[in-house]
Amino acid sequence: MDLRSNATLDAQTIKRFGTVVELGEHTPLTLDSGAVLGPFHVAFQSYGELNADRSNVVLVCHALTGDQHISGKHPVTGVKGWWDMIVGPGKPLDTDRFFVICSNVLGGCMGTAGPNQIDLRTGNLYGPDFPVVTIGDMVRAQAMLLDHLGIEKLFCVIGGSMGGMQVLEWASTYPERLFAAVPIACASRHSAQNIAFHEVGRQAIITDPDWKQGNYLQTSTIPRQGLAVARMMAHITYLSEAALGRKFGRNLQDRFALTYGFEADFQVESYLRHQGQSFVERFDANSYLYITKAMDYFDLAADHNGDLASAFSGTTTRFCLISFTSDWLFPTAESREIVHALNAVAANVSFVEIETDTGHDAFLLDVPEFHAALKGFLNGAAAHHGLNN
Amino acid sequence: MDLRSNATLDAQTIKRFGTVVELGEHTPLTLDSGAVLGPFHVAFQSYGELNADRSNVVLVCHALTGDQHISGKHPVTGVKGWWDMIVGPGKPLDTDRFFVICSNVLGGCMGTAGPNQIDLRTGNLYGPDFPVVTIGDMVRAQAMLLDHLGIEKLFCVIGGSMGGMQVLEWASTYPERLFAAVPIACASRHSAQNIAFHEVGRQAIITDPDWKQGNYLQTSTIPRQGLAVARMMAHITYLSEAALGRKFGRNLQDRFALTYGFEADFQVESYLRHQGQSFVERFDANSYLYITKAMDYFDLAADHNGDLASAFSGTTTRFCLISFTSDWLFPTAESREIVHALNAVAANVSFVEIETDTGHDAFLLDVPEFHAALKGFLNGAAAHHGLNN
């Protein structure tokens, strides 16, 4: 199987999106909303080699603003992929051993069906006509991709933040297809505070006059200001007060005294402005709306009559939950709730809380204790799964 | 002295702003920026009666979006003043006993000199030409007001959040004028995280096309969307995750199922949208820029060669600091730092941390333990000050 071949796409697109496959032509995907999607594209990247019995597949699920380019140089930003520290030869997700796949989520903006893509049925841009999707829809699209690739079972599914939500959904919907699951820095439902932050970001975007009711791409504008504000605010929630204090404190930006004006006096202001501006260059504003909505809708217990444990009943998957002490977006208590639910169905579950002041973004950063815990769990699980070193 | 008289203003203005006095005609106020202000208006309200020896004056300092209308029906919003629970006959700040004054801060939008007011020197609207002000400037303007009113010494100065910053500045700049000081839910400097949140709010406003470089009032527009987004975000920081969870959780707004659209599915979304919209009706966007900047600039230790204790050296003021367990904007640790500095100069200081899940806004809410602590401290201090009951 040559996963790289995609005769219908030009070299530029392949470089940008990785491999793009068309799914759902004959059996479309019925979304949680009732809308039907198909045929539709899913774009993905893979790292390492699939072994002969196809038993070494790790599915990595990306977070809100991540994408399929985990490792190596990102084709759009030119910087390293978001999990370059985790995925590669000799790294915790060792590509000398595992075949690692990551697909762009449904609703994303990097080649998988989403508001900035073409509806294959009509040839028109989806734009705001793209249907609202859920974490469950994202996971079902991933399962269709694996079916298409002839991969029946995953050694492991892993991800942080919204990636962790997908891991939980995988473990609940396709328990028979998973040997191990690693939900990191996540929750089984989005909290009121997190919905609130997302809603502010969405309002910043949709009240930007350049959003044009979501039809900005047709007019070659983008709601730059709204998207930048949304990103700036969200970025604060990904860090911690301690990390911001340690990194920036009240240090002034390129000056020795206050300006008594509205320029960025403080480094933290410049930093945030830069975060906002650079995000606009790489992310689609409508995608931001769709994906935040999917996270807000996530509530695994609600999908199981209010009983989280029953989402996992009978599971034989090995779980490792990881949380970070300074993560106030997805605090440890929310991981602990999941652990309790898994304990209630006698699941095989490990739980590691990592001490760090780096906040929610810890799962993307150089946190050695986290990397060691991950490596330890994966090595143990691989041994049980009969994967030779 | 009839504090109510103000012959030059019409009834409508007096109703809206309370009493407005003109200050700094002969001795203008030199701001921290070096700019000079004068003559300028300060608008204030008072409650209770000044006693014969003028020893029963309490100065209340309002927070970012507060104003001088503490108690009774607010002339603009029609709802109760922000400290109606605290200020009144028989209440912790008992107006049968104390003469309570609150003036709109410099840079505010309720009658004191600020960007939505007329520059008395030119007859033109200040707009974005209003100079950047600091917490120190606000406090010096308040001192000028008290001079004007013939009030030499305050029994107490009290305030929460930015009001607490003003209390600290008062205690540092005019120790001889204060008998007691109550800084509530505040800090001696604004943290990197808080600066970050403010900067996002400012960016939301100034990137709104209707802001028009700050000159929107001349064109009868207001940057509604930007100001509403700024308020929505800030409002989240005034609450706590627990309070949001308790109050709204994931409850749906006027519906029984998810919409799979971008309407407000959840109550917390509707609530925030309402907060944003109603704020726009009562607050000036430029004022929001100026006042947030003043808070960001606040760093009392930096004004004293990096030594917070020396800001209070030799003080004879009685302090009572109050913080709230779930306040993550001004966490207890920041109040404790102030207590340590006061201890280092052997000041008379009490410190109360109130257990509540209501977050930073606790100082505005019905938190009985807080009200009891405040009443206890004020009664004790009043007795020491020779104020009869």
C-alpha cells in the first residue's frame, strides 16, 4: 500500500495537505446533526512504517488549532510540527517502531472537509454552509479513513486537549478497535467556563465586518482582527499565571520607560499581538467557529444517559490519562472524573498528573516528566501488544 | 456646606453625574505622564451626613467599570448601585454614621475628566487626546476634590479591585490623611496575565472599525462590537469556574436540544452576550482603554525602588485586607504580599480571606461573611477613631 499516492492532486496541494483521500462516496457519513456528508476529503500525514500484520498503528488526534503535520517542518508555517518532540525516531512515539497517522479533523482547514474546502458534490466552496460537526463526527470520519487504509485495529490512539476528547470518543465508540488510549489534558465534557471563552472568540470573529456572514473567502477578505482577538484570548487560557509571570512579568518591550500611550508597553502585550497576527496567517476563521462549537458540544456522559462510566462499559482498552497541575482550562479534577468512570467499569487505567507551571500547553512543550511517562506507558503497552522493540 | 449645589449644570447632568466640581484652575494637576490637567471636572456622589468635626468621611474608590453611584437607583441603568448592599443605613458602611463619598475616576465616563468629556480649556471633546492617566493620578484628583470640599482627613478609604489599588496608593501617598484603609480583592501590581487580558480587550476595541482612531463620538458611532467582546471576556475573569458551573453548567438556553448552528445553545453563551450588549449602553469604549491602561501601569513597589514595604514606611493607618478564595484575577497570594510588606513596617494590619466560590466579583455580591468582616473592622476602627455609634 502506497499511502503517498494521490494522482488527482497537484504537487502544491500534496505538500500542503499530505495525502488526501476521498471517502463516503457510496456510504456517506451521517453527522450527529442529521446532515449527510459524502463524498468528502480527509487529509492526513503518516510517519514510520506500517508493519506486516498492521499491528503498530498509532492514531494521533490533533487539538483545536493543530493539524496533521505533527513532526518535521510544517509546510505552511515553516516551523516544526506541533509534536515534533514526541513523534520521531527514538522519541516517545518512536517512528522506528510505530506507524503514526494523524488526519486533519472534519471542520478543519488543512485539506479535510471543512468550511474552507470545496463541496465535492457541488464544486462550490462550503463556507458557512458546511454542517456543524461534533467530536463524534470527527472520530467517525477517522474510522472511515482507517477502513479505507485497511487498518482494522489501532495499537494506540492518543491526543491532548480536543485531541483527548477524540481519544475518549474513540474508546467509547470503537472499543474493539483500540488496544491502548492516551487522553491528555482533556475532559469528558466542556465546562461552562470553557464554553464561555469559546463564545467570546466566536463573537469576536462573527462581529468582524470582514467575516461577511461567513462568506469572506469569495471576496478575498478575511476577518483578521476578530480572529486575532479570538486567538489572543485563547492563548492566555493555554498558559498559566505563573508561566506568564515567569516568562514576561512586567518587563517592558524594547523600551526603558512606560510610553503613557496605547502602544504595547509590556512584553506580554507584544507577545500576544504577535500570537494573534501569526495565527491569522495559518488558520481559517470559519474553521475556528466550527471546531470550537464541536468542543463545546462534547459531553460524553450526556450521550450515555448521563452516566460517564457506561460510555466505557466492557472496555478492554488500556488507558493512560495525563493531566498537568497548572492546567486551568482542563484541570486535573476533570481527568480524575474520567479515571473514576473507568474504575467503575474495572478498566485497565493509569493516571499521571505532571507537576509543571506551563499550563494547558504543557502537552506541546518540553516537559521531560511528561515525555518519560508517555514513553513508559507506550513501551509497556507495546510489549503487551507483542510489538518487538 | 451644601455639596449639592452646582449652579452651572442643568438638572439632567446633575441627575446623571451627581455633583460636579471644577478643580485645578489655579493649580493644575501634573500627571505621571508629565501632561498637565486643569481646569477639569470631578463628579461625585455622597451619602449620609458630614459630622461637625468632619471626622466621619469614608472615601469609596470604584472599580474599572464602576462609578460614583454606589447606592440607590443608578441614573443610567435604573438598577441598584454597585455597592447598595454595603452602603446605606444600618449596612456595613452605615450612612447613619459615616459620610460616604465616591467620585468618578479620572479617565472615567460619568462626569469626571475623561475621553468622553469636554476639555474645559478648549471646549472640545477630549476623545483620544485625553492624556493617559495612572492610579496615582486618579488618587491625586480625589485628594484635590477633598481639599476643595474642606475635608482634611478620611476616617477610611475603601475599594475593591481597581478600587483597592487606589486605596493602596492613598495609603502610600497620603498616609497622614487616612485613619483606616480597606483594600479588597486587589494587588500592589497588575500581573502579566491580567495585563494580557486587558490587552485583548483593548485590541477588540481598537480594531473595531467603528472606533475610528478614538474619534467615534464625533461621528455618532460607537465601537459596539469590540467593547462588547472586551466586556464578555473580562466578565469571565470576574467569575470562577465553579460559579459558572453552578449557575449555568451546560444548561441549554430556551431549548431542549442542540441547534447544530451558531446561535447561543447554552445559557452561559446568552448570558455573556447580554453582558456584552448591556455594557455598551452604559460605558464609553475610550474610557475602557484608559482605565485598563491605568491598572496595567500600577506597580507600587516599582514606584519605591522595587521595595513594596517602603511604600508604607512609617504608616499609622489601620489596614484591613480582604481577599476571596476563588478570585483568580487577584488571588489571595497577591493580598498576602501586601500584608507581608505592611508587616515589615510594623503596620497595624488585619487580613481576612473569605471562603466563596463566586470569584473576583465576590466584593460586589451578597457574601455574608465578607459583609460581617467589613462591618466588624469598620466598627472597631470607628470606636478607636472616637466616632460614636
